[in-house]
Amino acid sequence: MKNAGIEKILVSQEQIEKRIKELATQLDKDYAGKKPLCICILKGSFLFFSDLVKKMNIPLFIDFISVSSHANGRVKYLKDLETNVKGKHVLLVEDILDSGNTLYALKKDMESRDAESVKVVTLLDKKARRDAPIFSDYVGFTVEDEFAVGYGLDYAGEYRNLPYIGCLGHTKL
Ligand code: IMP
Ligand code: MG
């Protein structure tokens, strides 16, 4: 079964749904009249992203990127945007903020492409692990330093299709 090895549930399906509605309401308010460009950072944020934009009521644009981050603080684009971000209000939507290196580099990169503004939305924030000088403007849930899987997040490519967020027992890790 797809939940094999899950030791406990960190965030339930109901909690995720409720929190996404709250975030969408907040974003509708903060971005009223701005038509933000919402960027899905693949693959981890695919479910969060689609549920979030579906709940938002303001007009917006979407695009997708896939990156791998390096210790030197640079990101490598496996898939770059199709949209020119110049003059746009960019919302980077990510599954989890961990060391922060990926989002730090991405944010700087969007700024260097002359975005009008760049803000960060993360479903999870693992504050204890922060390395880069970055914070998330909109956070779904703050989590402890445990390895989270499900609802987009993976372990070796698995578990992304769980409808909730859980953590794996030590025998799996
Ligand atoms: P950062 O650059 O260290 O912030 O890396 C963030 C990326 O690492 C996320 O987009 C995830 O793909 C991955 N990651 C970090 N922590 C976890 C976790 O607990 N579960 C699954 N993936 C994680
Ligand atoms: Mg990821």
C-alpha cells in the first residue's frame, strides 16, 4: 500500500484543506488587483500548488519550474519558466523550506530577472534547519526536524500521492 512505512501523521488531510483555504483568503487580500504569477516548484509542490490556486479567487497566472540546488548557492534549472517575470508579482510556491538554499537562490534569480516583487509560500517550514538568510512569507505549518513525506513530498521518489503528510519510521530511512 502507498502508506507502507508511515510511522505517524504529521498533518492530516483535513488540516491541510483548512489551512489552504486560510492561505488562499490571505493571498486574495494581499494580491488584490496585482494578478500574481504563481510559480509551482516541481515536483514537491504539485498538489499544494493546485489546491492553493484552485481556492484563490483573484485572477492570476501560473507557471512551473524544476530545479536542483547546489551547495554553492546556485540553482540549476531542469525546467525553466515559460513566462517573462519582468514587472510581475511573483509568488514562489514550494513544498518545504528546509536549509533554505533552494528558495534563497530562486528568489535572488527572480529579482535579477526584474520581477516587481517576489514572495514565498511554503506548505511546511522546518525552521530548525535554516542555513540561508531566507524566510517564508506565507507558511502552512511549522514542523519539527523530521523527514516529512506525502502530499507532494517524497522519499526516493515515493509517497508523493499520499493525501496527508506523515513521517517515516527509522527502518525506512
Ligand atoms: P532546501 O534548499 O534545503 O530548503 O531544500 C528544500 C528541498 O529539499 C525541498 O523542496 C524538498 O524537495 C527537499 N526536502 C527537505 N526536507 C524534506 C523533507 O522533510 N521531506 C521531503 N523532502 C524534503
Ligand atoms: Mg522539492
